[in-house]
Amino acid sequence: MDKKEILRKNKEQNRSSLDERERRVYNFSFGLGAVVVGALCLVFSVYRAVNHEPFFEFAAMITAYLCTTLLYQFKNLRKMRYLLAGIVTGAAALGCSVMFFAV
């Protein structure tokens, strides 16, 4: 293959994929969304706690999110602290879910 043919095939392959900047924006947007969801869950949890109501569903959502992200980080980075934190937050998510349905 000549140079032009290689460039043409590369452009065709990369048309549907994101470039580096787009990937960074895409990933940051999910992180920002997670912060907003976490803040809302915290506000709703505090409100319900002040009113002496159970708030296990909010804690279950946050800990499940943390468990997922930590285990994904462990899968890709192979650092033991991510595995341990993922297991702990997973157990917390399971416990909060059980308490939600039990109360």
C-alpha cells in the first residue's frame, strides 16, 4: 500500500472514534455528573436524617457507584488499594440495599 491508501484507511477507521480531546471531555463530563449526583444524594440524605427518616437508598447509590469505579480502576491499574476499597464499598452498598428493603 502507498502512503495515501494508508492515510485514507486510517481516516475511515477513526471517523466514528473520538479524538483525544473529545475523550477527555467525555470522561470529565461523567466525573462531573457523578459529583452532582453525589452532592444531591448527600443533601437528600441529610434532609431525611434531620427528619428522622431512613436514607439507605441514597447511601446504596453512592457506595454502589464508588464500588464500580474502584473495581474498574483495580482491573486496569492492578493496585491492591482499589480492590480493597471496592470490596468495602461493595459490602456497604449491599448492606444499605438490604436495610432499605428491610425498613
